[in-house]
Amino acid sequence: MNGGTFQMSESNSNEAAQEVQSVESSLEISVDYAGFLSYAVHQNDVPLVQLITIVNHSDQTLSDLSIEVSLQSGHCNSWQCRVEMIPPNGTHRLDQVCMQLNPGKLASQNEREKTLLVVTVANPSGQLQRWTGSIDVLAFNEWHGSGSLVELTAAYILPNHPQVQHILSTASKILRKKVPGAALDGYQSGSSQRVMDIAFAIYTAIGQLQISYINPPASFENSGQKVRFPDDMANYQLGTCLDLSMLMAACLEQAGLYPLLVIIRGHAFVGVWMHDTHYAYATMDEPTSLSKRVDLREITLFEATMLTHDPLPALDRAIAAGRTHLNEPEKFICAFDVKSARTLMIRPLPSRTVIDGQVVVQIQDEKSEDTTAIPQVQEFQNQQNQSSKQSTDEDIETPSARIERWKRKLLDLSLRNRVLNYNRNSKRAVPIFGNMLAQLEDILAAGKLFRFYSMHNLSELSQLRAQVQKSQYSDDLVENFMQDMLDHRYLPTDLSQQELDGRLLELLRTTRTEVEESGISTLYLAVGMLKWYETPTSDKARYAPIILLPVTLTRSSASSPFMLAQSDDDPHINVTLLQKLKEFGLEEPGLDELLTDDSGLDIPGILGRFRALIVDVPRWDIVEEAHLGLFSFTKFLMWRDLEQRTRALMRSHTVRHLVDRPDENFDDGAPFPDPAELDQTRHPDETYCPLDADSSQLSAIYAAHDGKSFVLEGPPGTGKSQTITNLISHCLGHGKRVLFVAEKQAALNVVHSRLSDVGLGPFTLELHSHKANKRQVLDQLQEALNVTGTDQHLSWDKHCTDLQDTRQTINSLVDAMHSPRSIGMSVFTALSRLMSLPDQLSLEMQIEDPENISSEQYEQWIGLCEDLTHASKLVWPINEHPLQGIICQNWTPTLPHEIVKLCEPLERAVADLIASFEALRLALGLELKEQPSLRSVNWLAKTSQLLQANPNVSANLIHAPNWQQLAVTLRQTIELGRKRNALCQKYLAMFQPEMMTQPLVEWLGQYNQSANQWPATDAHTATDS
């Protein structure tokens, strides 16, 4: 049923189709009608038949047709109309079927009755088609269930019933007794406490009726049930959960309040608005919308069946039990807002009494004279300009577009971001059992430590859960269990011990690595989750943490338990989530501020503000649970700087250049210090560098002090960390503050260690390490304040003066070495050239005055050397040239004739030499592999001389093919001979020469043999004797 109509279900359609009595098979009838008929249907003008569709499947025109609609039970008069014609394959629809129901017969209906809805189509020739459909006629007090026409449920809530007036009279007395001067004045006081007072009085008054509980029919929420009216319950003192809820709702409505009726699987209970407001719709099937209002204290729910308990339980217990029903949203069916239903003109049933066996009903046939205005259709306005110009490269490169591009790269509002789309089943997270978030935060804020406890270790856990399900209205056992766990400093989690230990170990290792490398811990305890959906039609729920408490996870040893404590960092709201909510139009000033109470954070208050923000968003909800996990916000903080501090950042010359002129060379307007001029421009008493630094490093240090922007590059081991240490020290000495940022914690530690080594440790403040918490920061500041200065100005001045004198001495030497001389070069250049020629021949030149050699004379000498070099290349190598023995330096015309005359005896000498060479070669048996040369002749001559000196050399030795190896053996043999001769000389001094010719080796062997054969028994015998 939608808007007062009902679409026939498939079962009704099939049933009807089976009962069609066809005269003309080409004529088809279909009917959309209400599946039931009751007095409430008549009372609220709900049409019994919504639409009749007649289809002519033939190729002939059907004309002069009469349509009749009737009920076989006679609960209404038949309805007739005429249709002029239906063309071939045409369709005719009737959507104004106004059947006059019989209110008297409906009012006297005491039991459900089945009847048939009949539709016939005829022409002057007779009946063409007949359609029938089954319909239930309900008893006067029978509620039809939540399947269709759910708005009519409000008709069974009877605020004007006489019995309700009696109950309110009693409630008024109870109210005045509890709150003097109070009245049942609804929302007039504007106080939610007054609403609670009225509800208490009504609850107590109904409780005094001593109604007993009776079970409702099975599946009443779907199939319906007969409702006991207020007088029936008062007289017979029986009521189901639905009866009691409708009775209390009627009393609340009559008292000027706006009640709600909530239906869940197998149960019904009641609620009331605490302020003068109501839902826009009469029915609501989204459980989170109701639970959010309840958690915001806008709606209070009551368990109506507690009215049957004796003694009557306290109202607080009824409220707690009512809220418990929403903990299982899968059981939720719908909720009825009575005020909204009355706005839709859903009127309560009239009072029905029996007089002399006759049912008397105050029938109200009068209809309101107010007519409903025709709704104005709002045409959809397309706000997007279809002719909008596409972005060009020039647009992208504008400064504003460039900043926006940076912000888009930094801000990750996609589902990849874990702070927006948190996986509650992640292996790198630990879910905490229970929802006592406020107590958990208070204990952590007090500095207490928690241990983790696997609930799989509880042998009675299954029994506990079963008891919670069975004791629907008893104390919350889970809450008691959680309180006991918190009191003993345990965090229960529904993970096995092995799974819990594995996840905690992974979190511990990851956190340690993060702190060591970046100095930042991303370990947080997420308190409260926002359950949200990407679109209204999305099926997958997303979860985002709301409050993030920075915590520390420790373990003293491998066998020790993991301990959780809150760190000294400040907790904060998930700022990325706030930015994401803006995309949905959800924004409220100050939502990022943390509310506090006496014990720490006001968790209910913070979550309540988020509930109020999303209260009107379907399916969105606040889930009260906690998770231990890793969450990072680094890029978001950078994005927020660009978003909120753009003007302040643009005051920086460097940032302004990157934004406005990134393609141009950067120039901050001041020259970079020249390393060659530092000694002349920078005095030692203005330089505070505790570590060694060369001129290039000092140039960078002075540039930083002067406010220059630059990049200092260098491979590992070139002194970058040392330069940074000097830079920080120098700027500190000049009263400047330095922020040192590094990607890795190791780089920070190196510089910090060097600053500490030179005594500047107390003046450094660690912001991104294990000391970056409030207590450690205060300790570091106190350490800096406690540093006592020493009066060493005289020592410092003397040190600077000595350094200046030493610098001048060294600079004088440098000037002497590097200043150009009269020769045109410096001493350093001359020495460098000489050192670059270590293997070249050096010539001594007798120069009378070397210090005054002119550059012209030097160039002349260089020219002569170059000429000599060119000439030498023609005869190089000189020592191997055939004419290298000629010493004649002057040419004469007779020189060729003299040379020829001198070469005649040389020719004969050479021929004799070659003949002697061949004879000697043959005598020695040598084979010549090349033409004889002066070198081979000299070698053979030298060999002959050696043979003459050693005439007994064996020919085999001369012709040995492996002479190199043989030469080594000979040298070793010669060395052994020399050692032998040395030993002989030693022993001849002690013995006669004849001793050297004796068989000493044979004698030594005989001696050793005799020693081994000496009888050992004699020795033992001698010893024994």
C-alpha cells in the first residue's frame, strides 16, 4: 500500500486468475485492491479498490460495456460504471472506484470473515468476463499487522476512550503528589523533565489496574491480532504487549504528548518524544534513525509489559529494557509516529459499546470540509552549466589552481583512507568488547594501565550470552561483566588468545619501527564509530572512527603481557571525517572541539553531537565501540595548513615563488657568501662552529644565518650532518631558532648526538620522538633553564684573536703560493706542473736570477723545448737509431766521401764477425731463428766468455728446453752447497778433517738401532733391587 492504496500481492493475483470465468478469452481483467477490509479502512477513507485494468486482446472493438464491482458478503453496495468502447488491443483503466461501505455492518463485525471481491464486464449481449479475488473482512478491533496500510495502526490507539480518561484522572493525582502544582500539560512547560514526570504518572496509573500479561498470537506483527480496547483491559485485566503499548500510547497522546509504537519481531513497545517534535512520516523502518534519537535523549522508550509486573518495577527499568530492544536491529520492523499519523488524518476508532446485546458505535460519517490543495510540482532545475569551459593547461597552472592541485594530492577522502573506511575485521587491529566507552576513557585518562583478556578463555561465556538473551528485562549481564573487567584493569576482546597475541605483536613492532624511523606513533584507540554509506542506495556500510586517543603499547619481555596506556599526546577528533562529512552537507561549527568532564573526555557528549548531526540521515548511525589500531593524519595536517593558512604561508618568499613562479630560477635577492672572501668578511668572534668546517661549509652556514634559501647537496660522508650541526650552533649563538626536520629519525639522532657532544644538548627540544609528549617537553625546557653560564669572555676573546692571527699567517702563505710571479705563474702552479711530470727527464739549467725570469724568456725556453720535442720524434727512440753513434755535428761537402772510405774496413770486419758468429753457433749447436743483430752477437760473445770461464759445463745444460725452471733448481742447489760448506767450516774447528770422510750416517743408524734394542728389564730389576 502506498499513499492509501494497496498493490495486490502475487498470491492474490494467482488466486484471482484461477477464478476468472471467461466468456470472451480475449478480454483480460486485473485488479489492484486492498487485501482486507475493516472499520479502520472505512473510518480513514481508504479505497477498497485502487485500480481496475481491462485489456482487449482481440482485433475487434468492444463497445457499450458495463462494469460492476461488488462484495459477496454485502459489506458494501455494488459499484457500476459504463465504458463506451475499448479499441482492438486497447486498454482501459478505472482508478476512481468509489464503493460505499456499510459502517454499521463493519462496526458489528466480531470475527474475521473471508469474502470475494467480484468484478464483471458485460455488454448488451451478455456477460463478457468475470473476475473474483479473495478478501478478508476483519473484526472491528482487529489490527491487520505491519504488512500493508501500516499507517492505519494509529487508528487502534484510542486517546478519547472513556477508560483513558479514568487513567489520566488517576495519573493527574499521582503527578501532583510527586510534583506539586504540575499538570498533564504536554509540552507546554518546554521541559523534558516534565515529559518524564507525566510518563511516570501514566505508567504508575496503568500499573494500578493490575493487568496480567497474555502472550500474543504467533507472528502477530505480520498477520495481526485482535486489540483489547482500554475498557476490555480494565475489566478483564489481560493484555498483550501490543494491547499495553497501545493503551499507554493513547494515554500519552491524550496527555498532550507525542507517542510512538515500535514493532519488532515478536514484540511491541511504546515510546514518547521528549520535546515538541515528531517524524515527518507516520511510519519509519530504519532502526538507526530511532536509536540515534533515543541516544540523543530526544525519544524515550518504555517496555509496556512491565506494567503487568507485581510489584510494579521502577520506570528506569522499563526505559532500560525498551532501549535494549534496539540492540538487535535485524529484528526491527517499523515504528509508528502517532502525531504524524494524525497529521495524515488517520483518526482513532470510535468507542463501541454493547447495549441490550446490540453493538452501538458512535459512527462519525462527517468528513472534514477542508480540501487538500493540489500539490505544486517543482520542476527540477539542472544547476550544471552544460556550456562550462573545459579546464585548460593555463587554468591549471594559475597559482590558485596550483594550490588546489597540491591540496587534492594531500587530502585523501577516498575509501583507501583507513580513517574513513576502517575495516573492523582487520588483522592489524584489536576490537574491544563492550560499549562502556566513557568508563574506559576515564580510567585511561587517570594514567592506569590495562591488560588484554581473550574472552575465549571464559568457560562460561556461552552461558552468559544465553542468559542475556533469556533475561530480557533483567539487569544487563554484559554490562556487569564489562564493569568487572574494567575494575580489574582488563580489556576484554572477542579474539582467541593466539589471534590476540599475534595482532598485538604486529601492532607493537609496527609502532616501534614508526617511532625509530619517523619519530611519530600512529597507534590510537578509536572510541566510537560512525556507520555511514556512500550513497542512499549503497548496501555496504562503512565505518570511520570519531575520537582517537593516542596510546602506548608495551611489553617488558617475550613472556610478559601486553600493557596499554594513554600517552601524553592530546586526543583529537577525526578531522578527516569532518572534512568528509562536508561532502554530504553535514557541518557544524566547533564539532572538532573535545568536550571534557571532571575525569577526562565527555565521551557521551561528543558522540551525542555527532548523533545530532546525522539524526536525519537514513541508516547512518553512531556505533559505541572501541578499536585499537593504526591511523595516520600526516598528509591531512599538511592539507589543513594549505586550507586555513594560505595567506600566512604566502608571506614566505620561498613559498610565494613556488606558487607564483615555479618555472623560474629562484633568487632571494642577496648574493651567496663567496668562500674565497670569508676570511676578509667574517671575523672569528662572530662564528660559532664547534666542529671543523671548510670554506664551502662555512659559506653554507653563513648563508643560512643571512636568511638565504638554498639546497645543500652531497653524497654520503661529505659532512652534511656536521655542517648542519655547525649551522644550528652558529644560528643559536646569534639568538636564532632553528627547526630541523628530517624524513628519518636516524638523521635527527645523528645531529642531536653531535649537538649534545659539544654541550648544546640542553638547548635542543625533541618534537618528534619518544620525548615528544608534554611531560618530556617540560623536562627538556627545565633542563635548558637550569643551564648555568660561565664568564669566559676573556678566554673567548683571546681564542678569537689567536685564531685571527693564525688565519692571517695561513692566508699569507696562501697568497705567497698562489700569487702570480714575473714568470707568469704562481709557485703553486709551477710545483703542480712539476709534480705532474714525475717520470720525465729533468735537466739542470744554470740560471743566475730565477726569481726575476720574465715571462718572455720563459716563453722562449718553452718554444725551444717544443722544437726539440718535434725533432726528437723523427729519430725516436734515439738509443736504438742506427745513427745514434755518430757524433759529427757539422756538414761538409767531403763528408759523404769520408764516410764511404771509413765504411770499407767496417764491411770486412762485419763479414769476419758474422763468420766467427756462425762458427761459434754451430760449435755450440745453437739454432738461430732470425738474422743476426748486434744484440744477438753481443749475447753470443758474452756466452762464450762464460763457457771459457766454466769449461766443464754439460751440453745438456745448455740445450735444456725448460731453462727457466732449471735455473731455479740450480740456484737452490747452489744455495744448499753454500750451507753445506758453512757447516763443514763449523765442525772442522772441533774435529779432524778425516772425520768428514767417515760414514757418519751409517754410524748414526747403528747407534739408534742399538738404543732401541737395550733390555728394559734390567732397568726395572735394578730399580726393584
